[in-house]
Amino acid sequence: MADIVLDKVSKKFPDGTVAVQDVDLEIADGEFVILVGPSGCGKSTTLNMIAGLEDISSGELRIAGQRVNDKAPRDRDIAMVFQSYALYPNMTVRENMAFPLRLAKLDRATIDAKVDEAAKVLELTPLLDRKPANLSGGQRQRVAMGRAIVRQPKAFLMDEPLSNLDAKLRVQMRTVVSRLQKQLGTTTVYVTHDQTEAMTLGDRVVIMRGGAVQQVGPPQELYDHPRNLFVAGFIGSPSMNFLHAAVSEGRLRTALGDVAIGDRLRRQIEGADAPRELILGIRPEHFEDAELIDEETRRRGMEFDAPVDIVESMGSDKYVYFTVEGERATAAELEELAADAGAADFAGAGSSLVTRLSAESAVREGENRRVWFNLDKIHLFDPSTGRNLTLHEGRAAGALAD
Amino acid sequence: MATETTTRAKLRWGLLDVIVVVFALIPVLWIASLSFKTPATLTDGKFWPREWTLDNYRTIFDTDQFVRALANSIGIALIATLIAVVLGAMAAYAISRLDFPGKKLLVGVSLLIAMFPQVSLVSPLFEIERQLGLFDTWPGLILPYITFALPLAIYTLSAFFKQIPWDLEKAAKMDGATQGQAFRRVIAPLAAPGLFTTAILVFIFCWNDFLFAISLTSTERSRTVPVALSFFTGESQFEDPIGAICAAAVVITIPIILFVLFFQRRIVSGLTSGAVKG
């Protein structure tokens, strides 16, 4: 049990590439922190530096108040679960789990007791005498977890532990991990590239991009109040819609019509060096079928007409895809996000809009539909810096705020 | 139709295999057959001996020179194999795991040694060993054997080490192992098939060497079997030693066969399965 503090931790490789840059992070005792980001964002390198598998180029790493920069992994008393599980194939499940205890030179009776206890927690007892080759993926995953929890370390580090499981098992194991962490109360740092895992598992989520921390906070806060374009686009599934918005005469010209803006925002975008082009972001659930809106709500947003492309009925809601004319929103962040999703080269004409409408909506494919969206919930981003302009003291206030 | 083709293909391949095996084994069987013949029937040209005898075997084990040479051979080959495999394992592990300056050079030089014509080194080695007092001693043969076996060992072993997932070593370190413990308790057991394969290859190389053995020895003190064989003479000038030479040739193949059979059982594939993913 211990807190972990990263103080301006950086990693520079001999060939000059900077994998991690000045990461400041304080992880409290017992906290479950998720490092998330697209591949190559430095999250795994950060984890390996905490583990001691990578040297720290500069900055300080403290575990339980003690500087551990120069300590070998074995002296840091932390356990790690690898993406590949890394089970010792020549040992049985029992020997695998007993390995760290045997290295710690505990006596046989203690080792057996601890292994049996950990096996019981993870329901591995009937498998103890099998070799890893004779286990299923999910079972191997649990053995890897068992090997980590068996010696009650100060902290757990998990490097994408669920990414090799199939979708159904992954959801199931997610709750196992979550329950186990709560039960043991051990500080945990968990790396993933899956934003769903990040949202559902962590007490706090750290979003990284290009070796730098973008935003740190509880999942809901990152979702509601993204600090920049990257965070907004990365968190959420389906992801936020981004539209090009031109500033003109105190209004925003967008493909959804002209959007009025409040005083506070106007002051911000009227400065001399203020950008004339913005990116408007809006989440799918902030749209609604205009027919289903009462007058009270209607006043807080605006409406537009667009042709319906595709309707995906999810039972509880309908995902409706619209095509809107107009310029596509462009920014380095958005291209990076598209590349990470593997959709960089998949771009149709115009912009596609994803909306999440109520299940009662009578929307049909091919028709033109009137759709309402909530102006309180839109975000405006500066395309050059990616900064969220609607954010005031960390809270997103929409476009109309005075 | 399909089955017909496969049966015919099987037959064709089977026939080819038989031809190759017969081609390879006939000289060996011929020598074995000669070793059981009496001097009178040696040159009768028959494949199966008409009169079976064990006299040839008795002769070679009666002469001190053969037994002594056999002991030399076994000793020198085993020691050279052991040292070459241990050193080779350490070098190969470093090559497969670390990025150090001069790594390419090291690999290149070791390849160069393996390709160097040994015959051009014999005279300088002879002079050097005489100066150093290594001539006609066990170390005098063990040292060059190690030198020439090392590149072989490094090459085969680094191929094996590269197959072992690096995550295993990281996991061992996280579990509290030192670098040495991680190597001994996790990596080495998994590389065992590679170690045994290498050991077999190196042993056969040392066991079969004739060039160094005849140039760097002069007495029974360190003469190995291949050389001792060439020094075989009959009881008298007029006696033909062929029967005895054949018997000795059969005898010296036996350790190799035993060695291979013993280690072959350990060369099981798929030892690393289940380590990662799946």
C-alpha cells in the first residue's frame, strides 16, 4: 500500500525521441488510475518507468514517499500484469504463482497458504496443477493476476491486461479487475488504449498524447468538461461530432445553421489574435428528434433539417447518422484520432453526424428529419491549439453563457 | 482422385527416402560388416561376413593406444563442449537481448572465424603451442576446439533465445528476480532444447576433428581416436590392420549415437507454448 508520485518524469531514448515529457502525477494510496491514449502516446513507457523496466531520463519517481529512480524492479515491491500474460510455460499454475514468493525466500507452508488463498479469490483452485499451455485465454489472464496479487505488493501495474481476450470475456474480466482492486485496496496503475475500459474502471483517468498528459480527472469530468479537442474526441463512444464553424458578426456559421453565442464567449473570440475559424463539438446524446421536445427544452437549443443516412436501433436508443453539407473540421488532433481509429483514409463527402435519439423517435432512413440540439452542451475549440474555449474554471458552459 | 494422387505422391517420396537412406548407410554398414570379418575373408567382397568374429574388437581393446585415445577423445570433447556451450549461451543471450556498441562487429567476427580455413591456422597454432608448452596436452586441443565451436554455438543459441518472449524476463524481474535468477530459472529452462542441440553439434565437431588432433599432438598423452586410428598397424609389418581399423571406427560412432539419443529426448518442440497470449 503506497502512493506513487511522478514529478516531471521524462523519458528520452538514445536516438533522441522523447517518449514521455514532464509527466506530473500524484496517485493516492489505494487509488485506481488509468493511463489511456492512442498507441505511441507514452502510456506504456510511463508504466515501465514506474515498474523499473525502463530508466527515467529526468524527473523523480517516489513510491510511498521514497525516491526509487535508481532502484531495480525487485526492490520496488510492485507487481505487474502483462498484456501477453508472460506466464512461465515450464511451470504449473501453482509454481507460476509461487515464483515471486519463492524468490522472496518464504517458507513452504506460507507459500502454499498464500497461493491457495489467491487461487480461491480468482477461482483457480482446480487449475493449480495445469501448465499454462492447457489453459484458455481467460484462465491464463487470471493466473497472471494471481501471480501479481499473491505477494501483496505496494502497487499493481497492469499493461493492457484485457486486450487479448475476446469481447465478451473482456467485459466480464473488467468487473473482476474492478472488484479485486476494491477488495484489496491496492494502488493500481492500469494502461489501456480502450476508452471504454478507461471510463468504466478508473477512479481517475489520465489521457496522454505524444508523451504529454492532456488531462487528468474522474471519467465523468473528462467526458463533460474536456480541456481540449483531443480529450473531447478520444473519450466517448460514439465519439463527439466535430463541425467547422466560422466566426462572423458575433455568430457562428456552421453546417447546422447560424449559432448565436453568449457574451462571455463573444469577448473571448473578439480579441485581435482570436481565431476566425473554430471547431464546434457536440456529443451524440445532445441531439433529439424535434418532434419529441417540449417548449421549455426547445428554447435552450436550436433545430436543423438533414437527410437521414442510417438508423441503428439499439433498443434503448436509436443511433441516427446524418450527412450535413459544408466544410469538414480539420485539426491535427482530429487527424491523429482518426488514424488511431483506423479511419484516416475513410472519408466521404461532407461531414457525417452521429446522433443518439430517443427510441420513440419515428425516424426512418432516407427521409429528411428535423433535429434539435442542445446549445448548453456544445463545445468550441480553437483548431490551432486545440483548447476548449467554452471551458471556464474547468467547467464547460456551452455557447450561450453570459 | 485426390486420394490416388496422395498415395502415388507418398510412394514416390517413400522411394526417394529409401534411396537416400540406403545411399548414406551402405558405407557405414560395410564398415560394420568388415569389422566382423576374419583376416582371411576380408577381401572376399561379400556384404555379409561368411565367418563372424569378434577378434578385431578384442585386438583394439587389448592395445593400450586405442583405449587411451578413446579416453582422450571423450575427455577433450566433453570439456570443450561444456565450455563452448556455457560461453556461447552467455554471448548469445547478450546478443539477442542487448543493444551494445560493436554488436554487429562481434557477430561478424565470430562468423569470420567459423569460415576461416582451419588448415591455414594449423602451422601458426603449432608454433604458438610449442612456445607456450601447450603442445601435446589436453588444453592444447580444447582451446582451438572452443574457438571454432563458439561461433556455431553463438549462432544456434541466439536463434533460440530470440524465440523466447522478452516479457517473461520482465515478468521475472517484476516478481523479484535478479538478472541472474531470471536467466537461470526462467530463460535457461526454456532455452534447454537449444542448449542440447548446440551441445550435440559442438560435441560432434570436437569428436570428429582430425586436422588439429594430428597436428597438435605427438604422443598417446593427448592423441584422440581419429588420429589413433591412422596410426593403427598390425602385429607385424605384414598383417593387415583393416579389420581393426573398422572395428575402431564402429566403436567411436557409438558415443556419438548415445550422445544424440540421450539429448534428442530433451529436444521437444513447443516448450514455450502457453507463455504468451494464445
